[in-house]
Amino acid sequence: MNFKETENKLLIDCEKCVKQESQHCGDCVITFLCRDADSTAVIIDLDEYRSIKEIADAGLVPPLRYSEAIRVF
């Protein structure tokens, strides 16, 4: 994950995810968290990311499957 060094936060935006609308999208913790909200983006800090990873590793929520496209110039 690419956390901003100064803010220690990660923006996860489903609109930028390369797995959007795939079979992985329905099995992603962000889809799980946003299923009843109008938003498709979540901002989490490093501690929240670690917590999500722990509960996903325990099988309580789906894992984070977010992946942004890498832009090459």
C-alpha cells in the first residue's frame, strides 16, 4: 500500500481500482464497508489498515483487494 509519508493515510477509491466490477470487487473489504453508503472511497490511516488486515486474516471480513493502475509516462 502507498501511504502518504507526511499524513500516514491511504485513500482507497473504488473508481480508481483496476478490479472494479470484477469478481474480486464483491469480495473486497471496501465494498463490504461501503455497501450501504453513497461513497465509493475510504480514507484510512496506518493503524486502521493494520486492524482491517488483522480481522480479514481472521476471516471476519473480506480482504482488501484494492489495486490502482500504475501510470507510466
